[in-house]
Amino acid sequence: MLAKKILNSIPQSIRMIRHLSVCFMGNELTIQQFRILTLCKEGMGQTQMAQTLQISMAAISKMVDHLVKQNLLERHQGDDRRCLKLSLTPEGKKIQKKITGQVEKVLNKNLEKLTNEEQVDLDRGLAVLDKLMGFVNEK
């Protein structure tokens, strides 16, 4: 029963967060491009991004090329000659931070509608969910 609730709740939450993100993006980015900026900020490389977003390396490369041309991402030589590292440019950081900040404001406004007890319960529940997802990753 609890597993079913998790499987229903998480996708709904993700859809809402994506919807809010799109609302604040305007014409600056697509949702996939924004996700690439966010994953780059988290330190992911292109191979991990392709796996996470479940798209081809060719599609990731094309999007990264576009973001580089927009001056939102930079490529750097990695530790290995075959590997390139990606980093956000100052403009990329600014846009990623702006959109994330606006989504956080909406979420915080909605969190204020919860009682203190509900907020504490949610905080604890999210910590437990993070722990559970760690177990899932261990398989």
C-alpha cells in the first residue's frame, strides 16, 4: 500500500515541479535544456545525463552544443583526454538559479499553508524517502 502511494505521489510531484519550471522559463529554454543545466550544476557528465534523462548521447551532445552557443555552458578538458567536463557559465548559473528560486518561492508559499506539525512530518518523511531511495540504488 505504501509503495503504491509513493509510485503515485512522486510522479505527480515531479510533474508539478516541471510545470512550475516551464512557467518561469519563458522562451529562454526548453525543459530538457533546463534539466541539463541542473544536472551539470550537480556535476554530472554527458553520459550520466543521457542515462538520467533516458535520451541518446547524440541528443545530449546536440543540446549541450546549443547551450554552449547560448553561452550557458562551457566545455573543459577533463582528467582524461577522452573526457570533457561541463560547467555553467555565469549566465547559465544566473538562469538556473533564477528559475529554481522562483519554483522554490511557489513551493514555500504553499508550504506555509501546512501546519507546523505537517511541515515537520513532511521534512521527516522526505528524509526517510531519501534513505529508501538509497536502498533502492543499492539493489
